[in-house]
Amino acid sequence: MSSPETDPQPPPGPAEGAGAAVAVPHTGDYENTVPVNTRGPIVPDEFSGDNSDEFASEDSDMTSISSSVLDYEYENGRRYHSNRSGHYMLPNDEEEQDRMDLAHHIWLLLMKGELYLAPVENPQKILDLGTGTGIWALDIAEKFPQAQVIGNDISAIQPNWVTPNVEFLVEDFEQEWLYKPNSFDFIHARLLAGCVADWPEMYRKIFDHTKPGGYFEIQESAVWAWSDDDTLKPGSPILEYMQALDTAGRILGREMNIYCKLKDWMIDAGFEDVHEVTYILPYSPWPRDPHLKEVGMYQACMIQQAVESYSLRMFTQVLGWGEGPARIFQAMVKKQMRDKHLHSYVKEVVVYGRKPLR
């Protein structure tokens, strides 16, 4: 797909615009990047029978009720972090925590069990930015028991009982950092799209707090969908949903589609030996390839939760939709995601670089 020369215009409401073409909110030559986990167009599997919802049910066993009451806000049946102490548009309740842990499992599958790609050796101090449930921090602490691992987040949703080399801090990484400069051998971030207002400034902080010779790695997802065989049509609910998210992020001042800018930002910040790796992640288990089918199976389950998590507050607070129309639109998107004849996928990107020794 080609990229527009100008910012996309705000999309119509969820009840309008059916069948309208949707502009791809991407820039540059990134679309030509070759993914590492597939060569050429993905071959779909052959399914028999009707178009029943085989991949994922809208009802999920990942839902539970949270009883913790801290500095939280409740709206539209979900629990959110209060914007009085940090800016975050996704929920933080137990249903969302389960979804985040499932997303961690999907990343492990994509990366063949690896937590990172940077050539990190014997790190002594590691920082996990926006740690969420803390699952990556706990895993990296187990891999490097000699390292001190710090995970920070604006929500206190991490476990209380952790290994001695793990510490979770409640703090907003967009505010001034209290760590000493040149403190960390390895800084890690994942899925922070929509959470940062000034990315160049964030990269500057990361660079300043990475030790000379240390590494920074960021793992991010595109907020878009592709298909190689045109089964995903322009104007479909999925693409209109992605466009609405992208527009809401721009209105909010927190861009969603940053995946194609990560490498340039890292180079501009001063990191060297910068590498970028792209993975294809199917939205359901439609590929014939066994590995892509497996990750697609988990993605199909996760995306049924993510559709609401990413958009409910964005649609109602930023775009001004009512809760009812927003949920109807989300149901349309989730239904299309479950269509086994839809051969759609998303691009996942890993970028890492080293701080110069000099």
C-alpha cells in the first residue's frame, strides 16, 4: 500500500462510511522491509465447512473481577489508571492484565523463545519501561539472576512477591527520571505506542541513562492490518477501526503508528550499530505454516480483548462516540477478525542499538 502525503482526516462515526477507502497512516520506505519469519506471500490453509467462528469466541475465559482500589477510575464497565497521576488510555483491570500476559507469550513465540534480540552479555542493571504486569522483568531476572532488574509503570499491578533481584516502581517515565545517568546495561520497552507524547525526548532520556556500551531495545506493533491476497478490503471494519485509533492518537498528541520511526529515532538519539527486525503476526490461525498458525491462534484470542482495550476510552473520550455505538463498532471488528477466510496480519518490529563507548 502507498502512504499518504498528509495526515489522515478524522474518520466518520461507527455508523457511517461503510465501504469507504481508508488511507494507510504510514510514511517512508518501511513498507518494503522484509520480515524474518516468512518469505514472500503467506500461504493460507484450506478450511472446510461454513464460515463458523472457529478461531476465537467473543466470550473469553480471560475475564475476572478486580477488587483492588487504588488511584483508579471506572467507566464503561472497565477500570483505568487515573489521569491525575499519569497518562494512559488502556484499562488496567485483571482482564487487561491477562491480555498483556498473553501478548507476552505471543512475543515469545514470534522470537522463538527469546526475550530480546540485542547482543546483551552479563548485564548488571536492567530497566523495563512501562513494565505492565512485570512478566518480562520477571523473566529477564530469572535469565540473569546476577542482575538488578527494575520495572516501572504508572499502575501498581505487578506481583508483590518477587525474586530478590527484581524491583517494581510506580512512576511516570514521561516525567523527570531519578536514576543516575549511565546507570543501565540494558533498557527494554515494549508496546508503548500511544503512551508517549514526545518520543525524541524519551529516546534522549534512554540514551542518557544507558551505560556506554549498553543496549536499548524496543519492541512495537503496527496499528494496522495487511493482507497479501486482498481478502482485507478497503473500508472494512478492521481498517476503519485502525484508522480511527490512529486519528484518535494524533488528536490526543500520542501517535499510535510509531513502528516505522523507531530506527530513525534511535539513530538520531546517538545509538550506533542499530538493527531493525520485522515479524509477521497473523490475526488468526489462517496460514498453512505451522509456526505462523500457532502464533495466529494465540493472536486470535488476544485480539478479541485488545479491540476493546485499545479503543473504548479513545472512541468515547477522544472521538466523542457514545458507549453504545463504540461497542457496536467493536463487535463488527471482532466478528471480522474471526472470519477464517480473512488472511490478514500485522507487522511486529524489534529495534535495538548500542550506546557508543566514547
